[in-house]
Amino acid sequence: MLTPAEIAALHFASYGTPGALYTAPGRVNLIGEHTDYCDGFVMPAAIDFATVIAITPRTDGRVLAHSINFDERIDKSIPELLDDGFAALRGGRKVHWSDYPAGVVWALREHGVRIARGFSLTIAGDVPLGAGLSSSASVEVSTAIAVLGALGVDLPLRKIALLCQRAENAFVGANSGIMDQFVICCGAADHALMLDCRSLEYQLAPIPAGIRIVICNSMVKHSVAGGEYNIRRAEIEEGTAILRAHRPEIKALRDATVADLARWGREMPDNVLRRCRHVITEDDRVLAAVEAFQSADLTRFGELMCEAHVSFRDDFEASCPEVDILVALANEQPGCFGARLTGGGFGGCTVNLVAADHAAAFTAAMCAGYLAATGIDAEIYISRASAGAHAIPL
């Protein structure tokens, strides 16, 4: 990852003017998967991988953007930028990296932010792509705070998160919930964030000093704009509608119970029943995990992580053999309290809570064991919870 100073220098070399710098982290979800779009509960943490953007306002109504990671540039008028993005949404082409910042521009304009004069952007990041660590949301939030900063417009962080979610849902075409954008906006160093996705109320939970968040990348990539994620969301909506027919007060699956499934689940196809069971029990696990963190009961927290992985694997069917190998290997290692698949699923990363004094040995054992079992070199990141999106002082 280039340093902010190096990104600023590249920006100046490209555009001949200095740029203001902004950054937004990635995120890892400790527990609470596919509950966010059901108005449920999640417990993610912002992590010390990030997208950094340098921005300079323009006066010609054009958007010039340079992605250092993709080694590509775009130069379009704002109408061209948005029209091209909607063409992708209609199926005219695959999703391109530029669709994420373009979607943010669209969402801000829809909200009433006047964006007419254009800007130049240089974008760089080290959030692994397709790993379930929210590289797309990191780009969205960093774009939003950069554009708003360049325009001198203040919006509450919660509103920025919602607008970035709208960009991903309505412009990019991925039906993600609010969790990713919210924790990227509102995360805090050395804390997890427990979010009520209905009210957007949240509380910060300190992560014990002797614990490291170790993220193991299976190197099996996924795309949240792909079909499996949206299929799962449609299955959840189908099951929710069946339950709502019996209990009209069920606005989202967060309002349903295991007892409701026992009573009316026979009306659902088996796959829909199991998807709903995952979400309902996962909400219960998140609330139990908050209590475990508050009492510093890491053994209980780890047990909940293991239960969550089994549910994600069997009921939600969103794991894969490589990820299951990583989880099994982790559970054999000294100092590991819990391990599970994190993110949207279908590949990506596991999240592991590991005692700090075991983290290095854990990493070595995981690399060796995974290579022996799969022939794949895993990427493993020892991480700590980081601050949310912010400007970088020059």
C-alpha cells in the first residue's frame, strides 16, 4: 500500500494540483451474517486496511479518476459517468471499479448535493478484493467523504452510510445491508461495534488488549454483486412474506422467532426454511455475543462464533470447502478462541479471535496447514480494530 504522501504525490503528478486526502477502512464482521438487511443485529469492526483518495475540484464538469490498484483511468462528464453505470446495472457489461464511486456521485445528487463542476480523483487501497472485507464499501465511503469535503458539505455519518448503501443497492445492483457502510463510517479504534440495523443505534464494545483479530484469506474470491448473494436475499424475503401472512407485525425477519418457524416453516421450501433459521438464530447469537464481550468471556464468544459458522455453512449454504478447512484448522490451534467465515460468503475470509501471544504461531500453523490441505497459499492478516472514515491531515 502506498503511503498517503505517495498518493498525494501521484495525484499532483497526474493533475498538476494538490489534492486533499481522505480515507475509509475495510471491515471484518465478528458475528452476525446476513442479518443486517433483515433489520437485525451485527457486530463488525473497522480494520487497519483502507482506501485512500486524493481529490481536487474541477471547473469543467468532468470526473477524472485514476485507480492505482487497477492501473486504469477514466475521463467522463458527470452525465456520461452515470449513464455508463446504469448501463452496467441493466446488464450491458460487468461491474467496473468506477461504478462504485459513480454510484456515490449519483446517490449524493439524488439527496440534493449539487455536484456539477466535477473533480479529479486518485484512488488507492489495500483492502483485499473479493475477500469479504468490504473493499467496495470502503471505496464508496471514501468517495463520499472526499466529494463532500471538496464541496464543503457536511452530512451526518449515518446519512453518509445510508447514501453509500443506496449507491451499492440501486446503482451497482448488490442488495447489501447497512452494516458495511455504517461501521466504516462510525468504527472506533480497538472497539467492535454492535449495530441495531433497524434503529441504527449502536454501542462500542472494547476488544480486550490481549486479543488480535486474525483474518485468513482463503484466496477463493467472491463478488457481492454476483448472483448467489441476491438469491439468498430473495429466499429470505420469500420466507418473511410467509411468516408475515400469519403475523402481520413481522416487518422483517428480525421480528420472527424460532417458534414461528416451528409453527409455519412447513409452508416454506426447505431451502427457504433453512435460510430463515440461520438469520433468526444468528440474531440471537449476536445479542449473546454482546453479553460475552461485556463480561470478557472470550470462551463463550468463541463458542458463538463456532455455532455461527455451522449455521452459515449448513443452513445458509454460503461456505465452501476451502473456508471450512481454514475454520477446522483454526479450532485446533492454541490460543484461538473462535473462528468462522466472515462477510457475504461463497469464499473470502475467516475471522479468528486469537490471543496476542499466540498470533505469530497461529499464522505460521494456518499457512502450513492450509497449503498442505489445499495447495493454496493463504494470505493471513493480523489486524486490530481501527478508526472509521476521516480526512487525513496534510
